[in-house]
Amino acid sequence: MSTDPIIRPRPVPGAGLRLFVLHHAGGSHVPYRAWAGLLPPDWELCLLEAPGRATRPGQPRTTADGLAETFLDDLRPHLDAPYALFGHSMGAITGYELTLALRDRGLPLPRWLGLSAINPPEHHPRREQRFGLPDAELRDAVVALGGTPRETLEHPELWPLIEPVLRADLRLAETWRPRLDAAPLPVPLTAFAGDADPHAFPHLMHTWAARTTRFRGVRTLSGGHFYFQPDPAPLVDAVVDALRAEEGVPSGR
């Protein structure tokens, strides 16, 4: 039986490109499964799941570099073919740290990096830290972000399962201390933002340019922090367009 932790909603043998997607805090791979049907048919969607979820039991990671190391181990067997990384919110933090780790170890780098709904390092950390809030205030804060229905957070059987993972993920995101002296990545990087996101501001996204020698600009879409819900098609289309513009990336059939 395979022990590969990577989730492939639509396996593509001999895929021309693998797109690895890293999920947000308190979430899982599930909201991203629908992307598989929106990608070119010879590209494979590969979803990375952080520990502490139903599909990946274990202790949740509370630091970005710790989660990046976990995902680095996941990726190691799959670095022999073209691949790209996309992360949303906490997933963007981890995607950036993962790419730094790949470079530091001399491993094959992604053909492209997409970072969504996260402020650049010089504008981090956030002033507010929600991971230590009392339960009721934490639920209110998460509902205000969008992405998780209140009825899920207030379910008496689900909350004891959700709470430790949510607090660990928020601790990771809100206490991230990026390496401000890290050399720019030699990887094409596109930043994505929702035009009404109250936490990751579109007007700051251009400063991600300092973190790469190949900045590809900012794509702003309509919506808040979870601007790609309930319709992921505009974001996936923007990701595909950005990837197709890069040399060495198969255009897709």
C-alpha cells in the first residue's frame, strides 16, 4: 500500500506539470479538490495536507519552518519532473519557507511560486494574534475571515477536534518570523490578493518583489480573504495563465 501523503484528486500518469497546493490555517486540502477539473488535462493537482487533519493524523506544526520541513519530505520523491507551488494564507507562508529550504539544500526548485493572501515579510507579523483568544472570541474571529461556517465552529462534537488544529495553525501564521536577510529567490513569483481582504492588503503585495529576482506582479481578484470561494475558476485561470508564461512549463493540452 502506498504511503505517499500527497493527495491527487485526478491522478495524471506522466503529468507534464505537477501543481502542489498548500492550504490555509484551520483548513485542509478539501476546498482545493475542485481545482483538478479546472487545470489543463495533462497537469496534475497535488494537494499537501498539514499534520493534525483527518487524512493526516499527528501533532500539528506550530512553526512555518517546521511545516516546511514536513512538506519538503513529501516533495523529495517528486522533484524529478516540472512542478510549481501555490499557497494560500498560511499555505503561502509555508510555500515561501519551503522554497527557501529547497534552495538551501540545492534541490530542484519550482518553475513558479504563487503566494496568496499573505502580507510580505517586511509587513509581518500581524498586529493581532488570535490563537490565544477565548473560544467564543476565536470563533467570531474565524467567522469574520470567512471560509468556515459558524455552525461548523459551534458544533459541540466538531469543535474539540477543530480547536487545537486551528490554534496551532494560527500560532504558525501569526508568529512567523521571516528571514529578512534571506537572498531573493531565483524563482518566478506571482502574488495574489482579494480586493476586500482586511488582513492581506493588495497595495502591499508588490513588495514581494524584493523576495525574488523574477517578480511577475500582483493579481487582484474580487473578494475577501477567501476570494476564491465559492468559485475557484477565476483564480485557477490566473494561476494557469501565470504558469504558461514561464519558460520550461508545458502549456497543457
